[in-house]
Amino acid sequence: MQIDVFSHILPQRYLEHLERVVASGALSARVEGYAPWIHEDAALTDLDVRWRAMEPFPEYRQVLTLAVPPVEEVGDARTAATLAASVNDEMAGLVDAHPDRFFGFAAALPMGDPDAAATELRRGVVQLGAFGAQVHTNVAGRPLDDPAFDGLFAAADELGATLWIHPTRSPVWPDYPVEDRSKYGIWWSLGWPYETSVCMARLVYSGVLGRHPNVHFVAHHAGAMVPHFSGRLESPIEDPARDEITSRLTDSPIALFRRFHTDTAMFGAPHAVRCAVEFFGAEHVLFGTDMPLGCPKVIGDTMADVEATGLERDELDKIFEGNARRLFSLEG
């Protein structure tokens, strides 16, 4: 079996609400670039199109994660909490209805209200059977190492939950301070890996990762910049609080970075997948495609990227299936 741990979806009832928000012009300006994506990939919203993309791969299963925008950007705190609960019910229903297609799901959380997010995480895992939840690299510009989210991480630690880290950034985030927006799609192509890398670094240097050893973080896109620039990450050498930072870490920074899990969603860049395996280890790399982005080729292309690493069969089996079963406590 190939278990795709980073496959996105916009379930029907949630999609209808999202379309109303977009049509009303009420979608947050921070995520304005996401609106066209709602119908760009039909497999994101149409199950029949998704089935056709999956059909050539009979042993392929998906773990569902809600597509951007983040729930907290689609309404006020109360609306976001209601939406998160509704879409989690909807994703749980899809998993129950299609066990031959869907392996499980990650809950969506209303991160604009951290207490509500922790409550929904517990409900998603305990009542709905979610493997954990998806969080984004910032919450309306607030970093995840903000103390406001301590309760969420404590709940995830208690549950032994997995947290998927997905980047969020849009065209209104300029490439340079003298400009008012990004150009050439750089906000996505390079901005998203940057967002993911900064989020990972903040979770390490702030001590969040060390304080919550039972939380399993899955960073999108092969760990973004971290494997490639690991030689620059051993110590925040230019931070005047370096000694304070290193004194609160439970291990060396590099050892903590290697605690992250990651996926293989690199869109035809097998060398990047190899780099992720070399840095994180085969036990911390899980098969993930970012489907339906690049659909329908992305499934087969990502499988080929993994095979092209030249790993032994037992390590490939871990990446395709075994690591996911272990992470989600489903071994056997």
C-alpha cells in the first residue's frame, strides 16, 4: 500500500460556505490568492475526478487534509469554530464511507481561538478518529511558538497526536519591503518553503518541540529549506539571546530538527527527496503528494521520485506505508 499523508480536499458542504464567502468579498486579504484555487483542480472538490486520478493505483490510499485557506481566515472566531467542527464531521464521514480510498484524516482547527482549537483537536481525535490535526505556519500573522498556543500543544502532547504543518502566505506578502505585494508567484514557489522553514525553526529554538515530545510534527514539502541548510541551523549564532536559547533546549538544535517528520511532495525533484531522507532518516519521511495539485500526474510522479532515491526495499516500504502506520499507531 502507498499511504499519501498529505492529500488535500474541500468537502462539499464546506466548499459551499467557502464559495459564499469568496463571492461576498469577505475572504481575508491575507489569503486573497487562494480564491482561484477553489476550482483550479477539480479533484479538490469532485470525488469522481479524484477517483479517476486514483484508479491507476489500486493500493494507493489518502489521508485527507483540508485545503487552504485556513479556517480562521474564513470568518470570525465563532464562525471558524462552527466551520471546523462541521468540516471535521464531513471528513470523518468521507473516511467511513470510502475506506478503500481514504485511510484517515487530519482535523481542521479554528486557530484564531486557541482554546477552541484545543477543544476541537480533542473532539476530532477522541470522537471522530482523526490522526491529529493540520495547523498552518502562522495564524493571521501570529507565529506558532506564541504562548497563546501552549494549551493546544499540551493537548496534542497528551493525545500523542500528529500535527501537520502547512504553509500559508499570499500575494499580499511582498518580496521586498519597498513593494506592496509579491511578484511572479514567488509568494507560493519560494515563500511557502520559507514559511515552513521559519515555523520549524521557531518551534525548535523556542523550546516548543522539546517541551512536547509526544507530538509528532509532519512538515510539508520534504522539510522545506531545513535539510538543505542544516549546516546553518545548529545555533542561532547572531541572536544576542543565544545562550538563553540553547540553555532551554532539551537537545542540540540539529537533533531537534531531526525530530520532525516530513513528506515527499517535491513535484519531480528526486534529489530533494533524497536530501530529506539523508537528513531526517528514512523512518521520518512519509509518502505525500500534495494531491490534487499537479493532478493527475502528481501521484505517479511522486512515487517515481521516491523510487529514484535508490533506497533499499525495506526503507522504501517504510516511506510508502510503514512509517504512517507507526506514526498513527496502526502497525500490522
